[in-house]
Amino acid sequence: MRWTLFLGSLLLALILGVLALQVPSPRPTTAPAVAFSAERAMADVRVMGARPHPVGSADHARVQAYLVQRMTALGLSPALQAGAMSPEAINRLTEWGGDPAAVGNQAVNIVGVLPGRDPTAAAVLMMAHYDSAWGSPGAADDAAGVAAILESVRALKARGTFDRTLVILITDAEELNLDGARIFFSEHPLRDRIGAVVNLEARGGGGRAMMFETGRGNAETIDLFARVATRADGGATSNALSIFVYENMPNGTDFTIPKNRGIAGLNFAFIGRPALYHTPEATPDMLDRGALQHIGSQALEATEALLSAPDLPTEGQNAVYGDVLGRFLLVHAPGAGWGLLAITAGLGAFAAWGARHRTGLQAIDVGRGMLSGLWLVAMGVVVTQGVRVLAGPMAGRAESADVYYTLLRRLPWMEAGAVLAVTAVALAALAGRAALGGRLLSGVVVVAVVAVTILGGFDRIVLGAGIVAVALSVWSPSAPRTVWGGWLGLIALIFLLGCIAQGAAPEAALIFVWPGLLAAFAAAACALIGASLNDPRALIPAALVTVLGGAWVVTLAHPVFLGVGMDIPAVLSLMALLILLFARPLAPEHARATLAAGAAACLILACGLSLTARYAEPMPPPVAGGPS
């Protein structure tokens, strides 16, 4: 029965998570006039993405003229705004092989206006860029964004008129140095009228569109977005963790410019199909229509909400929020995290009392359970990084843009390898370190650390994690003796991490606070039904939270890996810990050999997949120039 609950709940979690990661079906050209239609937008994508159109090229001028014509037909009265390109943009275009002098060293924006009823009200701006990277048709980046804006304008006009004015900014030279956005927000007469921005971007060729960035102090923005997210086709994918992480990364889009001016807004992008990013294969035929439908529908609903809002969002505190399987958003204030942690502590204490009363659970075994979670994370850091370097050099050490884009093509192989690697570590944790032996586990750690050092360079984090993993592998008293000890230990570890995160960065704490609360609730329910855990009915709460919580982790893990997995594959170790937080009591107690064999098989397959990436996507010979 335990095998059924264990495997069944994990399988259902995977299925539910994968389903939640799917894009909506593209709406046809016959869709209602008030709706966003990806197939209608594709007409514009096909024209813009017919050929590469970087700044200074003949096709760049062709796309510019086409957009002026389209915006005129939509009644936007478009005008060109030219401004000097930055030295960085000129240098990059020259490195690509372009001629900045051919355009007078200028970037040229296209600005259109859909007047509102109240000319004194702050305006809303929709923004995307029309230049492509060198050698890439740019159907996704960013013809899809531009086309989505044009289709949204058509749908908004069909819905009626609004008090606020809508400004359409199609920027130039984004691929070079965000120059078009800089020029608009420093020189255009409308710059001071903009009260909110909706920006559309892409890094890849498909997948669900994530709302990954807002203006600072985003509580009012998130409240508005949460109200409209359910109206968008496919719902919304977004969480406070992604916004916190992106805020601390060196990356930038056109949205960076208004954000730094204190303007509120929403930044959308899809990052699936990474092999298409800035490549000749990024054609209209390769673009994921469902991704276009998802990003366009969200942009349309968000823009209408902003145009209809009595007051536009202003800067305040940041909200803590996350989507639930892409259907709706849960939102709360940062301080509420402490209340959720208090509830978690109370539920965990009740579960511990019930387990002690029924099974004689000792506090020291809960401590061992915490150490088992620490071992899983440390081992996962080492093993995932060891498997990752088999697929190629670390992105930070890439000597050319060609290397980076090759690694993007290998990213699906890396993800599969990393998933199998953390699965191997999780199965080993369930089997118990004694089942595999401290020497064998230590040997795996040593081999992985050596591989990382030789192929990827010295890494202090990997070395430190390796030392912790070896120490806990050979110290047998660190392993929990009971199911309750292992489960409550994981809950206690997540609770501790949640307290640390809540104190340091409340926006990011949801990754610990919410799963910890869910697991503690299941533990309390299991203790109430049957604390001995011998009756399968007592395990039903654990199975239910494994399905729901596990599916949520899947929807979180995939976009996180697409975003940072190339450099930090160890993020999946944390995801594995969260899934084990739910599934720990369901694991069969007398199947250590089977679990150990599964761990070995997963690790071997992980290494094989990672190595296969080198042959499936070979590294091209170094060339001068190219996109960067």
C-alpha cells in the first residue's frame, strides 16, 4: 500500500505540474473582436520575422516602415523619435559586423498614441522592441512582443474607450544597449506622463509567459495583477521569488529604464525553447503560438486594468505572492509570513506530541531528520554540479557568445540530467545512508568535486558542500531512526530556513513558508488520524499534500531551471528537498535495497544524458563577431 501511495502521489504531482506548465491553445482569427488572437498576431510576426533585422540593416528599415503603416491603420498616429546611440551600442553593432554610420549613429523609436477621455490622467505605456539580434529573424525576440501589442490595441479599441491615454512605444536598439528606451525616457515629451508600463520580451521561442518583474514597492501592482490574472487565457505564472531573484541579477530589458525612474509596471517574457534564442532558427514557423497567446492575453488584460484604474499603482511595500498551478495568485503582506510560520510551529508541535505519545518519538531523532535534510541539500549541490559540468563549460567561463548559445541548446539535456541527479540523491536519502555505505557515498562526492574542479574550475561552494556531505555520510548517528523523526526533522529544517528567509528577504521566504505550512498541516492531520502511521488511511493527508505541493514545486522548478539552471543547477536540490518534505512518510520502510538501486540507476542515467548533450549539440568552431 505504501508503494502505491508513494509512487502514485508522486506521479500525480508530476502529471498535474506538467499540465499546469502547458501554454493555452492559440485563438483563431475568428475569435471575438474583444479577445486576443495569436493567429491574428502571427500575421505581423511573419512580416517582421521573415529575415534578420538588426539596427542599420535594410530589413530593419523594412520592419520600421511596416510598423508605421500598421500603427497608422490602428489609428495610433505614429511618429518616429530618433536619438544618439550610446558608445556601447555602437561598439556592439560594429563587433557584429554592422555599420552604425549607416543610420547616422542613431536609434529610431516608433511612438503611437491612443487618446483617452481624460488628457490630464497619467498614461499607460505598452512597450516592446523591433530590432533583432544579428543573424536572427527574431520572431520571438521581439517580433512576438510587438505583434502582441498591436493585437492588444485592436482588442482594446473593440472593447471601447478609456479615461487614460495609451502610449505605444516600439523601441529600437534594445539588443545593443537598451538605447531606444533610454532615448524615450530622457527626451520624449510624453515621458513624464507615463504612470505605468507593460513590457513584453522573450528569451527563447515558447513556453508559458512569466510576469517576472515589476516596479519597486509592488504591492498595489500585484493586487491589480492578481485581479486580472484569472481572465487571461492560461492564467498567470508569477511569484515574488522570481522578482526578488531578477532584482538581484545583472540582467536588463527595456523595462529597466522606467523602473529606475520609479514607474510602476509589469514585465512579461517567455523563456522556453531556449535553443531558439538569438539564432537563425528563430523563425515565425518555429514560434510557439501558445506562448504568443499567453503573453498577449496577459498583456491585454493587464493593460485594460491599468487604463480603467481610478488610480495607478504607486510605490509602497513589496507583496509576497505566488501563482497556484497557474490558475490564480495567493497574495499577502510581508509581515504575514511570521504568522504563517507561527501556525507551522503550532501544527508541527501538535504532530510531534502525537508521535511521541503513540510511538515514543525522541527529540534527538527529529534533530537527525534535520541533518538528513542538510545531507540531501549538500549532496545535491555536489552531484548536480558534477553532472552539469559533463554537459560543457560553465556559462560564466564561456569565451564567446557561440559557447553561450550552444549551452542554451544543451539546456534541456542539462535539465533532464539535473532532475535525475537530484532524484538519485532523494532516493538515496530515503534508502538511508547505511544502505549505500559511507565509503561509496563519499567516493561519489569526491569524484563529483574533482570533476567540477577539472572541468569547471575551483568552486568554494561545491567544495564546502562536499565536505558537509562526506562528514554526514560517514557519521552514521546522523541518520534518523524513525519515519516521524525523518519527516518532522525536514519540517523543522524548512521552518528554520523560513525564519531566516523571512527575516532577511520576506519576498523570497514563500519558498519555505508555504511548503512548510502545508507539510506541517499534513503531519498534524496524520498524527490525529493515526500517529503510528501503520494504517494507510493515516497517510492520506501526506499523499494529498504530496500531489498538490509536489505539483506546485514542479511548476516552480522548471522556469527556475530555465532561468538560472545553466549556472546554478543546485537549485533543483532545494526543490527535491521540498518534494521530500511532503512525501517522506509515504516511502516504503522495508525497500532500502530497491531505493538504493533506483538511486544508482538515476545517477548513471543522469551522467549519460549530460554527456550526450556534447554530441547532440556540438560546439561550433570559434568565430569572430556574432550576437552577444
